[in-house]
Amino acid sequence: MTNTPPSAASTTSPLPHSPGGDVVKVGVVGLGYLGAVHAACMAELGHEVVGFDIDERKLAALQQGRAPFFEPGLPELLARVTGGEADGSITFTTDVADLKSCEVVFVCVGTPQRKGELAADTTYVQAAFESLADVMAGPALLVGKSTVPVGTAARLADVLADRAPDLELAWNPEFLREGHAVTDTLTPDRFVLGVLSERAESQLRRVYARPIAAGTPVLVADYATAELVKTAANAFLATKISFINAMAEVCEAAGGDVKVLADAIGHDDRIGRKFLNAGVGFGGGCLPKDIRAFMARAGELGADQALTFLREVDSINMRRRAKVVDLAREACGGSFIGRKIAVLGAAFKPHSDDVRDSPAISIAAQARLQGADVVVTDPEAVANAQRLWGDLTYTEDTDEALRGADVVLLLTEWPQYVGLDPTHVASLTRGRQVIDGRNVLDAAPWRAAGFTYRALGRPNA
Ligand code: UDX
């Protein structure tokens, strides 16, 4: 089943048409979570788009108007843009030379964490720009959207100046959230344009003419600032989550309730309630690796002291996972051996099938390694989770996961888990233990149904 958050329910762009209907020939390199959404949205904004990726399976899906991963609103948007209903058009290719006549090419490839290090691996970004330098037929603007260590754009600009002086570089970071990627791309909070010339700025303003006309603010910056905006934003968000999770630790020690605390401090406009949900912490393909890469880069720049606090942000986050494993073991009576654990959720957050650095998988795997029989369920992420960690049992059927369980762990707050009827759950489980890893369940009905309810940073009574 699919759950579409209200903000992503409609993919029809609410944006006005660009003045004069200025169509830009746009290329997109890398069609992952970021690139596939960006390419489809550029077509929705009226441009003539060519999307490039080396993964033929992904391209085959996109060509047929199917999304190669779960993202609310993307299937409808792809159907529109491949079906000729959008103002622009889109084609897909595995040959980078098909981008040669594009006016603007966005590079959206990944920058994963390097194995055994904190730093980001920028090999794919470097390779993408080098292959574009080789194939582009005339003057064009190459635009980096990937999250990169500060200084990467300046280095790439030097490469372009040497190899293809007709090509100009811009850095235009992307702030989309999985689960809201389509609306975040069509109507973002802001555009950050890292450019060296007015010509580059005006090219990007042409591409984004419709959202700019609709009021999206534009900030023009140098390369370094544009790169830093993205890592700073993610570091801030990670810090905010770890702050409230640190408060959860203190609440656990002092007998306080972190949810009430978050509501109370969140009423202060200067603090705000968003990203103050305490629980198993942050995961995914961005926040964990981006704060680590940021620390590594600061170290290279001799500014490591400025970011040592991020080490603590990372540790607080990882401690929450260990805490849930401890709570689950306790709920099993001190040992996982011979116990069945039902894990509700595998994705790193709801409305996503992404399991990269998912707290849910990390906790499930720990319980399994310590001897539990762990059954994981998720409405969208089972296939991806199975590929990542085959030693767990998976089902898409919530009842099947719950049947015979000694302990129920809610680790991803999909609405169907938040809305579970505790009496129904009690009719399936062997034990009466529930651990709410996201602080989203209403404790009273669970307790009324006979469950011992435990959550993070909240009183047990
Ligand atoms: C993040 C940034 O939000 C986005 O701007 C950037 O472009 C990419 O990285 P995303 O990875 O899609 O986006 O997820 P996000 O919604 O930020 O959530 C990250 C993690 O934090 C999830 O695991 C989520 O469950 C967790 N989280 C979020 C909390 O634990 N508590 C909160 O209050 C909010």
C-alpha cells in the first residue's frame, strides 16, 4: 500500500508559467532519489530534459513512466511528463554524449561515505564532470547539485577551465527531503546559486523561472558558501534532533517527559517544534554521512575544533539505537534467546523505501545478532532491507509480523503502525510488551489492552 503525505498528494505544479515560456534544454546526470525527481520536475517546469544514468534497469523503469524507487507523487509526475501532459518533455539515455547539446546540465550523482573513513567519496562527481567536459559540443553551464566537501567546486572549475573552457560551473545545492521530494523540488524553500558570473546566474534563473515567479527566494553566493549552505543545513538539523535526544537521556535519568518538554520549548518561535521529535534518531542517505564528511573536511581545513560538537551529535544519535536494543532485551526478561521480536518499520523514515543507515534495521540486526528471532515489516522498504540484511525475517503483512511476538518495536512511524488497534495487536502477540521508538503511540490504550508501554525519554508509569 502507499501512503501519500498531504503535501505530496498533487503533482500538478501550482506554479505560473514562465514569462515567454522560455524552454531550456536541460541535462541531468545521475537518476537516483535526487536526479530522477529533479529531471521529472524540470520537465514539469516546461523544459526539454535528457536524463542520463548508467543503470539500464532504472532507465527502463523511467522510460515507461515508472518510478524506480518509492517516492510519493513521483509516479504521477512521471506519467505526466513521459505521457506528454506536462509543458516540457523528457527522454532518458545511457549515453552521456546525448547530453552534448544541452544548455544546462545538472550533476546529481552520489557522494557516499568512504569506507573506513569519515570523508565523502567524490569520485562519481569528479567522473561526471570529466565525462561532460569530454562530450559537450558547445558553451554550456554545468551545475553541481550533489552534496560535496567545500572546495570541490573550485577544484572542478579548474578542471573545466583546462579541459573545456566553453563550460562554466555553478553549484546549486538541493535540499529535498525524501517523501516530499516532488514538492520540495517544484516549490523549494529557497534557491542557492553558487556562481561566478551573471551569465551563470541568469541561466539558472531561466531554469527556475516558474518557482522564482511564484516567490521562492534566491540567494546568490560564491562556490564555497553554496557548498557550505547544504552541509551547514544538514548539520543544524542533525544537531537539533540530537539535542532533543540528549534531553531524552536526561529525562530518562530524571523522570521527565521529553515529548512535553519538546512541545513546551517548541512554542518559543526562536526554537520551533519541527525536528524536535525524540526517538531512535536520524538515519538515511544524508544526515549521518554529511555530518561525518563535514567534520572530515573541517579537519583538512584546519578548522576541526569548530565542528568537534558534531562528533557528540553523532554519538548521541547512535546511543539511542543501543538504548532501544537494551529496552527490548529487558522486555524479553534479560535475554533475546528464544524470543520473537516484531519490528514495525524498516525505512529510515515513513513515506520512503530507503533503508540506508536506517535506525530500524540497525536495531533489528543487533537484536538478531544477540539471539532474537526478528521479523521486520514495512509497507514499502522490505525488498531494499532484504538486500541489505538478509539474516532477518521479512513480511509486508503487519499481522504476520506481530503473530507470536514477545515484544513489539515500533521503529518507523508509518501511519498504519501509529494507528494500530492495541486490542487487535494483543490478539496476535504472545507477550504484552511494546516499545515506541518514535514516541508516536498513545500509551493509554496500549496499557489498557494489557501492554507494558516503553518509550524513549518518557516516564514508565
Ligand atoms: C535530509 C534533509 O532534511 C534535507 O533537507 C536534505 O536535502 C537531505 O537530508 P532526508 O534524509 O530525506 O532529508 O530526511 P529528514 O526528513 O531530514 O529526516 C532525517 C532523519 O531524521 C530520519 O531518520 C528521521 O526519522 C529523523 N528525524 C527527523 C528524527 O529522528 N526526529 C525529527 O524530529 C525529525
